[in-house]
Amino acid sequence: MLLHGKKLDGPKEEILVIPRQGGDLVFKAKAILDYGNFDKLCPRPTPPQIVKPGGAKTTDPTDIDYLRKLDEWAQQKTHWMILQSLSATEELTWETIDLVNPNTWANYETELRQAGFSEAEGGRIISLVISANGLDQDKIDEATNRFLAAQEALQNAESSQNTEQKTMPFGEPVKDSV
């Protein structure tokens, strides 16, 4: 896809810097554009089929077991998104997480705690991921304001006179210009 004749370079990285005495810790998060790998590892659960009176088959989206599985699936998807998004952080290595084993994905919470991150710092890291993968109204407003300011500056530049006028519109010299 091209926009204004230019190839788009993908999602912007979000950056979070957490200060430490031994040196600032830099975390990067990038939007997930393709959930295909997640879908292969964790297919979305389907509601069970039920037979209605008269023999018609339908699904039951209110089934308790299905709702439990759907909740677990949504949690796994969130964990996977966090891990994949944070993979933009150079040299970030998880000690107890295997990216192809969904049973290990929730371990990032424990690893953050064990690495000495406070609950608030861990929350900021998760917020970084959410920010990278979402588009909130503040971001839209900020981008819109930048665009409108640039348009106004361009319009002002085009309509302002950059040089001294030498003649009047009717061809007469401007007073004091001769």
C-alpha cells in the first residue's frame, strides 16, 4: 500500500524508559499485525451444538464450559500479544517462557516481579503494549492537531507576501518604490 506515493513502513514502536541507578531500562513494544501464529497454537473455542425441539441443530453460546474455555483463550491471547509485542525490545529474554508453549506464557508476570519491577512498573510495561497495539482518542486527537497545524502553516505560507510589492495591480508604481 502506498500513501501519497510513499510505501508505509509499518507500525510505530512505543518506548518506555524505566530509570534505574545502574542505568535506564528501555522497553519497546510494536503492534501485532498478524495473529496467525497464535491462532495455530490456540484455536478459538467453539460453542457446543445442541438439538432443539423438532430436531434443529444450533450452537449454545451460553454453555458454561464454553464460556470458561473462551475466557481462558482470551487470556492466552493477551499473554501472547504482550510477549510478541515486547519482542521489539532488544536483548529481552524470558527464562521460563517458551513461545510455542501456551502454558508458559503467563510466566511473564512472575518474571517481571522477580526482576525487581514494582507492580506499578509492571503495569507501565503492560500499558506500553496496549498503547502500541491500540489507537486511543488521545493519539487520534494529537495526530489530527499536528495535521491541522501543518495545513494552516502551509496555507499561511502560500497566502502571505514574501517580497515587497513593486507595482500596484493596475501597473502603477507603488509610492516610494522609485
